[in-house]
Amino acid sequence: MTRLKDKAAVVTGSTSGIGLGIARALAQAGCNIMLNGFGEPAAIESERAQIKKDFGVRTAFSPADMTKPAEIAAMIDATAQEFGSVDILVNNAGIQHTAPVEKFPIERWDAVIAIDLSASFHTIRAALPHMARRNWGRIINIASAHGLVASVEKVAYVAAKHGVLGVTKVVALETAKTGITCNAICPGWVLTPLVQKQIEARAVREKIPVEQAKTELLAEKQPSQEFATPEQIGAVAVFLCSESAAQIRGAALSVDGAWTAQ
Ligand code: NAD
């Protein structure tokens, strides 16, 4: 197993879904973890305590809102304060909204771009000086199959995720001669609350049972017809943090059941 003992990792949006899977995988590899995201305080505290108990690492939580640059900077500072460094940054927080372009609410466009794209700029900007100090760092941006190809009714999400791949490439170039790498993971469908909402909306729209909506959602895009799991995405993140991955730079790694192979 990759040993990342005592590395300090910030995982945005790690109170749920893929982010929680990545936080747990990094903790299993030995990282101290700064959790972040929204949710019930008691549920978040329980996840934090569970990670500490399961893996014997140090854990903390930042409630920073990824739409607020000052809160993002405070989260990065708090990580350095708490753990003595910021070694690994996973930009995972994300939201979705679906509507045709002409009906897409301006406020939803702004929110998706802020959380799914601009937050990565703000976190990376704040974290890089900490990584540079030790000449070691791993930046992992959770993009999407929608960073590589488009779907209807997802204009803000597709624009944001394509943008994340642009950010990834620029940061990889700017850090190319250092011990810091920056890459993106592009998941296809992963069964998380974000996707469950889309499945339920599909069931209502098409007047079909939820199970059928789930099967149809997969059949439409993901040739494997199986969901990827947060644990699988977590394992890819741990690999990107390993020394074996030191020359993977500026890459977009698909974990999408062949979605984008078509
Ligand atoms: P999720 O809804 O389960 O989790 C999203 C997380 O982001 C939660 O912890 C939530 O609290 C947090 N969050 C939302 N708004 C925030 C804000 N303003 N500030 C801080 N945290 C905030 O979703 P998920 O499916 O686990 O998605 C995680 C990431 O993976 C997203 O970037 C998403 O676009 C991406 N992704 C998901 C899928 C999928 O199929 N689930 C596929 C490709 C990419």
C-alpha cells in the first residue's frame, strides 16, 4: 500500500459521496485529513471520529463555503496550523443543476461555476506556497466525464468541468520542474446523492420506477452498465499521491466504464 504517513490532505466536499471515499482512502494510506463540506453537524462529527478511529490519523473539519474565497483561504491556513503543512489538495466539492440553456437560472450558473470551477483556483492558489516550501505536493481535481464530453441540459456543469481540466494543465505546467504534481480524475456515473437526485428526477419525468430510471441512466452513457464507486475513485487518488505517479502530470484519468471511449 502507498505510504503517505503524516502527509496533510485537504479534501473539499468530503462530507458525502466521492469526497468522503477519497478522504477515507487517503486516511487509510496514513494522511491526516481536513474534511470540508455541508451537512448535519452531528453526522459530520461522526464521520470525522470514524476516520480517526478506523485509521489512527489526525482529523479536522473546516466548514468553508467553496463559493467564498476568504473562507477557502482560511481553510488552507487552518490545515497548515493543524497539521504543520498542506501536502495534498483534492478539489472535489461540486454541485449540479440541469435545465436547457435558455431556461438555466443565472443564479444556478453562478453557483455551479463558483463551486465546480473557481473554488479550485482559490484552493490551489492558497495551497501552492505550502507545497513549494517542502517541494512536494499533490493536487487532484475531481473533474468528470463531462470535462471531456458534453450532455444536454448541463451547460454550467460541462463548462465548469472543461474549465477544471484547463486549470489542471496550467498548474501542471507551472509546477513541472518541482515535486508538485497536478492531475484530474474524470469519473463517469458514481452512485452518490448528487446522482440519486438525477435518477429520482428521471423517474418522475418519465413516470417509471426509480430502479428502472437507474438502469436507463447507466445504459444511456456508461457502457460497463455499472456505477464506479467512491472507493475506486479514492484508490486512484491514493495512486496519484504515490511516488510511482510522480511523472503523471496534467493528466485527465477517466474512471467512467468506457463512457468517453465512445
Ligand atoms: P455529493 O453531492 O455526494 O457531494 C458533494 C460534496 O460537496 C458534499 O460534501 C457537499 O457538502 C459539498 N459541497 C457542495 N457545495 C459546497 C460548498 N459551497 N462548499 C463546500 N462544500 C460544498 O456529490 P458527489 O457525487 O460525491 O460529487 C463529488 C464530485 O465528483 C463533484 O465535483 C462532482 O461533480 C464530481 N463527479 C461526480 C460524479 C457522480 O456520478 N457522482 C461523476 C463525475 C464527477
